[in-house]
Amino acid sequence: MAFDRDKTAHIHRELHSHLPPDPALRVKALESLAVERGYVARETLDAWIEAYSERIGPKRGAEVVARSWVAPDFRQRLLDNAGMAVREFGYEGHATGHLKAVENSDSVQNLVVCTLCSCYPFALLGMSPIWYRSAAYRARAVREPRKVLAEFGVTLPEAVGVRVWDSTAELRYLVVPQRPAGTEGWPEDRLAALVTRNAMIGTQRDLALPDTDGPG
Amino acid sequence: MAFDRDKTAHIHRELHSHLPPDPALRVKALESLAVERGYVARETLDAWIEAYSERIGPKRGAEVVARSWVAPDFRQRLLDNAGMAVREFGYEGHATGHLKAVENSDSVQNLVVCTLCSCYPFALLGMSPIWYRSAAYRARAVREPRKVLAEFGVTLPEAVGVRVWDSTAELRYLVVPQRPAGTEGWPEDRLAALVTRNAMIGTQRDLALPDTDGPG
Amino acid sequence: MDGPHDLGGKEGFGPIDVTSPPFRHEWERRQWALSKTSDKGAMGGSIDAWRHTLELLPPAVYHAVPYFEKWCIQSLCVLVRDGGVSLDEVVRAADATPEGPGTARIWSVEDAVEAVRANEAFFDADPGEPPAFEVGERVRTLRHGSPGHTRLPAYARGAVGTVTAHHGGHIYADLSAEGLEEGRHLYTVAFTAPELWGGTADPRDTVLLDLWEPYLVPA
Amino acid sequence: MDGPHDLGGKEGFGPIDVTSPPFRHEWERRQWALSKTSDKGAMGGSIDAWRHTLELLPPAVYHAVPYFEKWCIQSLCVLVRDGGVSLDEVVRAADATPEGPGTARIWSVEDAVEAVRANEAFFDADPGEPPAFEVGERVRTLRHGSPGHTRLPAYARGAVGTVTAHHGGHIYADLSAEGLEEGRHLYTVAFTAPELWGGTADPRDTVLLDLWEPYLVPA
């Protein structure tokens, strides 16, 4: 069935002009219809909310990053095929089928964006932060990544080039930040606690050790 | 003084978030400040409104078009330098300094738009219609002029190409529609009464005679 | 389409609110949860059709309403367009107190977590012909977009870059939105910042996009 | 700048309301009248600075608010930026009942009509060098816009057209917005519809733009 653009745009205009402006009421309408039609149970929505607040979040990605720091063979598997590598944790799933890990280095800072929508490796990092889906971030990350990074408190050393990854197809990106100095011999779980969501998107470069007040 | 973009954008955001949303109140604020600071008298605003509702409007352009139909030498002056030619009527002024007249023909339909703002030959045609400044017209006129014309009820003969004039500099455009058949020997004022604002922008092609119900 | 969603490089946006959490309001959480059912039945369709429906929001709405409200209107639109729901029913549902428990099975948190895992989708698809470009080759993107759904952003059109990876064949988004699953070769292409933004951009920086073969010609 | 004002060719807008009159509301008439004083003192500046200030409205505001409300915010912004008016004063002015008659001279309708006539501005300015292109020549527009004000719309970038007229030197908008009045050669350039919009566009149609020489290179 070919996509009917005119009809779709027409329905959008009708809906927007006839629905109450409060988004909570609009969502209520969708929820009522979805429940009534048997697409979803109300309790299932609560289960989804709990799944994403308690179970699926950036701690998953942090574990993956930490292991890549301590296990060279895992690091290689991650760089070769990150989608397969995260299966070792059972963290595969929504938007990780074509996951790609990109490592920061002394000369590279990776930064991930989706300019056309808001693609994100949900099963690995949970729901994205609001800024990631904001028009300002989507518009500016590709054009002025250094100014964007500055707003996150990141100033790059002279030698560092920014690689901005715009997720235009079904590949998804995980930034692997550099392991901080002074963590030699730390176990994986202690290392994982250092890895932030922003660092895995690329808007944080230096990871802070628990005792320091380094730049976020 | 260089233009301070960041400061300008910041003030815009502050104003929009602190002012009441009702546009009438926003205009009231501007009027109060302008009057209080001595930039304009309240009665002068009424004079401007009357000037543009009673004195300055598309009838001016219609007179110019009608004369070009009946006076070949005037027509030539209009095509050579429309800004100078409208001085013969005393209709020069706001946005006619670099006026250009473009004639429709059996193979050409001219259409005027300003995609970047809403440039218009005000002194000659008065205030523009709302559709001319709408995002839909500005966006679509250059990309799909025939669909736009169809919404105005215009279907072009097979031989006709559309020339869309996007007013990107300080030139302004006056479309000279074709003189309708059956008006041989008519005086200028009777001809001028046939010429519509839309025809002089290019969203009407065939001018209707008073007794007919032809397409607008 | 050159729609309101094509934000890359657009100017005039203010500073980024860097502290914002995933959700601010309860309705946002519920919309996110509702979207988890959006690939089921009448609320769904391919990811590309889903995106295209979202892109067709009126530009003023797209720019003005909160993120998850766009998702909500998108799903309501699909219900009306493809699900046999009338506009009146939608408007009444915003007003009415929700009715009884419905007929759907109740999922546990464990079910949801497992569904996320099982949703590991792959988009590989045989393009049926060898790739036209190889890694290291210079390519130019098309100047024109497509009137329908497309994933070549406006900021990267008519630009010359270097192929840095070939991913084999992937389902071609432009056709997928129209209901056709066909494979096309997918590449990662790197563009220097000055190529995209002009001479004032930082020459140390690059932007990398994943682009299907039909978007590319030899440079 | 690649701002929200650059609408040419953008998609997703609905049908045009073809019957609409010049004004719908009294506040629109008053704003139009107020704008007639906008080239006086602190409410003004060059037309290019005026346009650039308008372009810098946040995109969501630009797309959502009515046309004359944009003009109003634009003028208020200039008053705050250049006119020594504080944000608080503006907000209070929206709330307060207007005070006495002010000090400005009262104009008659005749004065207004005469002011429109006298406002026949010319933008000719000596470019100081001969034109680089002549009528009939093929030219290509730049791929990149300018970070500031510019009058080369995004839809016409990186495109090949034909010079159909040379208008001598005109004040160059890009610099004029920054307060510098310098002349550059101005041309009308015709582009075929397929060149701008791709092969599906009607080959009978053309789009003509008035473009300054710095936007152009030989094709």
C-alpha cells in the first residue's frame, strides 16, 4: 500500500485543530483508544514504564564499556560487531541490531546525533535524555559540535578532531570513552560506575573519578 | 556597529517567554512604548490605517496595467523601467524604486513570491493579502507553482510555462496580465476595473468581464 | 521530503538544556510506554512509514509541541488513517473517562524487558548487485532530495565525501516507507566540516552519515 | 543564516487560504501602522538589519505566531537591544493602560500618503569593479550560505542557472545587515524547475532570483 501523504497531512491538521491543546489529554485519548481496542492493557503501560526506569538504562552500556577497557579480546569483538558483542550481556534488543562502537582517543572525540529524528540504542542506554531529542541539539551538533560540547562543559585539547555520527540509517552508535588515568587494576563494576550516559553519546569526554570534582 | 546575533536571539526568547501570549496585547505594548517615547502619535496610526485602506491599494496598479494596454509608448516605458513609469501616476514610493513589470503572454504566466520574507510593491498594490505572506505560499510557489495556481482556480493551457519571480533583492515585481478579449475600444478606467490584485501577483490569469462569471 | 524534521545545520535554535532528564511529565512516560505497542497492528507499520508519518506533521506543530506529543499525534493519525478510528472518536476519547480493562493480555515488567531484547531487528537485505563504491572512494551526494521519505539530510546534499565503510545491503528507507522492502548497498560516508559548512568550519572535524547507494554518485 | 525564514521549497505546509484579506484583526492593522514608523530612530535600522532581526526569532515562534505578531516582537526586540528599553518596561507596557498623548507630531492621512511616496528608496551602489558575468552566461550558485544575513535561499544553492539581467551595483544585503553599505553587482538568474527540484519537476517552468555577484561562480 503506497503511502498517502496528502491524507496523512490532512489528518494531522484535523487532529491538531480538534484535540484539546493539553498534551496530557491527547495522550489520554491515545491510551483510551489503545486499551479499548485491545492493543495494550493499562497495566502493561505501567510495566513498560518500570522496565525503562529500573531495568533498561545507561548502566548497561557502562558495563559494556568497562569490559572493553579490561578485556582486549572483548574490546576487539565490540569494535568488530558491537551488536553481537552486547549479546554476551543479554543487552541486545531494540535498536542494537546494527550497533557500532566508536572509540575516543587522544585525537578523536566522537559525538552521536540523529538530525532527522531521534534514533538511539534504546536497549543498551535506555530512554534518551531530552536534550538528545531537542531541536537545538539535532540542528547544532553537526554544524557547531565544539560550541555544543562547550555547553556541556567540554573543552577539547588542541589535537582533538570531532567525529559527529549522524544516525541516518539503522546503524546505532555507542561512544566508548577513554579509560581515566588512575584506575589501573580496578574491577569491572567499579569502572562501570564511572561511565555516564553523556559519555556514551559523546557530550562528556573526561570521566570523573568518585573523589574528584573534575569537569562533568 | 556589527549585528549582535546572539544578543538579538536572546532578547527574542526573553520577550516571547515573558510577554502575554495574546498578540493584541503585544502590539499594545509596542504602541504604548512608541507613543510614550515620542516615535509616533496615536492619531498617526489611525492615519496610516486609513491611508492604506482608502488611498493606497491595488487600484493603483490596475490603472498602470490598463494604460499599458492602451498606450504602446507607456507600455514600453513600463517594461523599460517600471519604477520611473509609475511616477507618471504619482504612485512611486515604498518598494517601487526598483520595480520591474513582467508581462504574461500566450506562453508565459508570471508569478511573484518572496520566499525569504514578504517583499511586495506596497506603494503600488497596498498591503499584501494574507496568503501572499503565508508560509504555505512562500514555501510552495517556487516548488510547485502549478499546484498553487490550481488552488487559486487557475489551470494553465498546455503551451504556458510558469516564471516564478522570487524577490530576493530590492527589485519588486508587477505582473501585467493579458488584456481580455472583447474589450476593444474600452476606456482606461473601464479596463482598470477588470484588473485584480491577484492578477498583478500572478495567481489569477484570465481577467473576468463584468457580465461574465468566468473563473476568478 | 524537505520537511520540518530535517533539522541538521538549521540555525536560530538557542542553547541546549544540558541537564534535562529522559522524562519531565507523567504523560511523557505513558506516551513512551504506549509507543512500545506502536509496532503492533493498526498503531504501527514499518519504522520508515512511522517516521514519514511524523515528518508530515504541519511544520508549526512539529516545531512547537513537545517531543512525545508529536509521537502521540503520530499514533492517533495512524489510528485514523489505517485503524478505522474516526476523528470524532479520538476527540471523545480525550474527553471521556477511560473505560474498563480492555481485552489485551497484561504484561509483567519481565515481559517488557524480554520484549525489548526480542526486538533486536536486522535490516539486512540483498541488493541483488555488487556495490558501486568501495571504501576509500570519493563520492558526491545528490543535490535533490526525494518528494517522499528519504534519509539524505538537506545539509549533506551535493557534497563530496569519502566512503569509510560498506555495510552490505540494507532495507532502503525511501521505498520501505512506501511499503516496499528492497535492499540497497549502505555506506558510511565522511564529510569534512568545511565541505559541509564552508571555509569557516573547523578543518579538524568531520561528520559521518550512513547513506544508501541511490543517494551517491562518483565524485 | 539557515533560519526558519528560508521557506522556499520546504514541504509539509497545507493548502493556501486563497480568500484571505490583507487584515483579519484590528491589532494587525495597528501593527502595520506601527511598522510605518519602524525606520525612525530606535525602532529601525536598515531593511537588511530589520530582516535579520526577524529571521532570528526562535524557529518555533517563527512558525507558530501570526505574521504581524512577528513584526511586533521584532520591533520590541530592537527597542530592547538598541533603544534603551528594558524587558520589564515592555512587559509592563503590555499590561498598562496607555498613557497620555505623547510628544510626536500628529500626521494626517495626507501626510501618510505623501510619506509612502517619499519612501521611494534606491539601492544602487557603485561596486567599484566591472561585472564578472554577462547576460546569457551560465553561473553556479555557492553551496554554502552565510552565517549571517544572506539572500541566497537554500533551495537555490549549488545550482546552475542563466543570467537574464544585470542591474548594476546594489547595496549588498549580507554586509548591509552588519551596518556596511557596499555595492555588489546584482543579476537576475533563471533556473529551470528540474535543475532546482529534480527530474520530476515541469521542464516548462523556471524560477528567477535576484542574486548578488558574491553568490555566484562560473558554471
